[in-house]
Amino acid sequence: MDEFGELNLHYDYLNAFAMRIFQLLHQGQWDAAAAMYRELGEEAADLEEGLHIVWSRVWGAAIALRQGDPDTATTELADTADLAATVAEFPSQIALLGFLALGEWREGRHEEALGHASESLDLMKRTEWLTAPHAYDGFAATTRVLLAAWERSLVEPGEGSPQPRQRSAQRACRSMSRLARSVTIARPREKQAWGLYYALAGKQRRAMRSWKQGLAEAERLGMPYEEARILTAMLLHGELTDEQSAAYRERAAAIFAALGALPDLASIGAAP
């Protein structure tokens, strides 16, 4: 086998490795994904495969964010940004910028977060890689930040006019819909995003319909974190009966506790 054939074998191996991590992450097997992403980073560094180094760091940041460690996530992603700009395709750049924005938002660095979310949104609108499953993470994180920014502008004086924030959130939701047409696993988060958009716009009936559709998709696809995130959105922004609230809170808390998603547990007032 010549040198190029051997390089292709290494690349295919790393791709398969990376896709397995992606699968584990979205099936809620975070501990297994964490062990594998570290191994992927080491293998990619040995083979000098920059793209897979970026992937390993992005997914490491995703796990850190979900487990309540935004500082580790933002530090790792900021250190990776220059490499991603030179070796990564649009979906990977979107993922890096989206998770960086989400980490900064959680740290209270709202202007920095909005800057990176806006960069990511621009790439979301430009990318043609709408069959790439790993694009989903970046689209979802970016949309989450832009919806949070719009929500904040509605309740916090001095946060700027809500109208531009609403337009950015709407563009992000539309980009999620473009992706979800070809990437099935994006559908639960797309419906969650539109549900929050409609709720903030005062359209509660449309919000509940979107969230219920998202729940059905998350359950069908076996995506427990997405299921619990949608339940959380319904708890925080939906019009529910006391019985529904209690049932949704119990279900979401059980999923978050099993996954170790401490920030999400706190968001619904549940103890770890």
C-alpha cells in the first residue's frame, strides 16, 4: 500500500471513531463519549490530523458544558479557534463557535457570546453542508444563545432593543429547520427552538404544538437529553396544569440526574 492509501485508512478510522463518539453523546452515554473523545484527540495528534483534533475538543467542550464546567469548555475552544479556522469545514466551525458562545453566555460574558453566536449564524446561513450530522450541535448551541439573548432583552432594561434580537433568533430557528429536513436527529431541538420562539412571541398554542412534536421525535430517536430539554422548556415557558408540571419536572429531573447534567437540574429547581 502506498503512503496515500495508508493516510486514507487513518482518516477513515478517525472518522469512524468520531462518529461513534457523536452517537454515544446523543444517546446519553456521556461517560463513554468522554473517554473516547480523549482517545480520539491523542490519536489525531499522533497522526497530525487537525480536523479530528478540532472534533475531539468540540465534543469535550460539549460534555463539559452539560456537566456544568463552562470555564473548561470556553478555554479549550478559544485555544482551538485558530486551528479550526484553517482546517475545519463549516459544520465544525459552527460547532466550535456555537459551544464557545454558549459557554460564554453561561459565564455571564453576554457580549462576547453574542459576537461568537453571530459569527456562527452567518456560517449557518452560508453552509451547504446540510447533510452533515455533526452540524447539528453547532446549529443547536447557536440557536440556544440567540433565543436566550432575545428573552433577556424582553425582561432586562438596557439589554438593547428586542426586535433585532428576535430577528436573529428567528433566522437561527429557520436555519435549524433547513438542517432538520435532512438530518433527522436535529428535529427534536428544532421543535424545541421554535417552541421557545413562539412562547416568547406570545403564541402559546403554537409553542405547545412544537414542543409536543419535539418530544415525540426525541422519544422515537432515543435522545434522552433532548427529551429532558424540551420538558424543561415546557416547564419554564409553557402553560401547564399543576399535574403536568409535576410529571414533567419529575421526568426531566430523572433524566438529567442520570446523565449528570447539573446545570439543567438546577434550571428546573431540582437537587442533584
